[in-house]
Amino acid sequence: MSEPKLLSGGNPQIPKGDGDGPVQAYIAAMPGWKQEVGRRLDALVEEMVPGARKAVKWNTPFYGAPDGEGWFLAFHCFTRYVKVTFFRGTLLDPPPPVSSKQGDVRYVHLDEGAAWDEGPLRDWISQASRLPGERL
């Protein structure tokens, strides 16, 4: 099997699929330092939301509440950061720092070499998982 193609910004091109397998394939294909960020994000979601639903859509891992419909979080590789998307981010307290032109969406950018505080991420993941998910 050939290695996944890396798209713009180093984002892995992974076929759509439901479950942990496609998400782990995406994380394994993340280049360099981004792979560790992907592993840590996946572990945080699993810790904070046991049994979270997972899928890869549009070359992006998505996470949903185990018993809910829709998605509460996704992440995506860019050249200088990994963008974490909270689909109902404006409803989180406090909201994640990066705004969006898309309704309730808010982002966190995890930069190469920057130390990031897992405390707010844990809190946002926990809060987001209890909100109605985004239907895509």
C-alpha cells in the first residue's frame, strides 16, 4: 500500500470512513511534529469523551458524542499549525480564541514548537461533547 498523499499544508489525503481506523490512518500520515499533536488530540478526546464516535470526512478527522448525532470537533493540518475546530465554539465558556465566519464555529491553532495548555482544551472538549452536534 502506498503512503497517503500530502495535500496543501501537509494535510494527509485519507479516504472517507467511519470509525477509529481511518482516524488512526490520518494521524499516522500527519507529517513531522503534527503527528504528535494529532495523537495527543485523539487521546484527549478519548479521555474526555469515552466512546466518542470517529470518522474521516474531507481529509479531516471528526469526533462526535457516543450517543448523539452530529460532530463536536475536528482537526486539520496547515503549514504552520494544526487547526482544531469546535463546531459550537461560540457556546463554550470561554469560547476558543480564533473566530470564524461560520456561525458558531471557533478554532484553536496549535503551532509548531509552542507549548499548549491542555487545561482549556480538556474543558472545551468536555463542554462541546455535551452540545448538539454539527450535522455534515
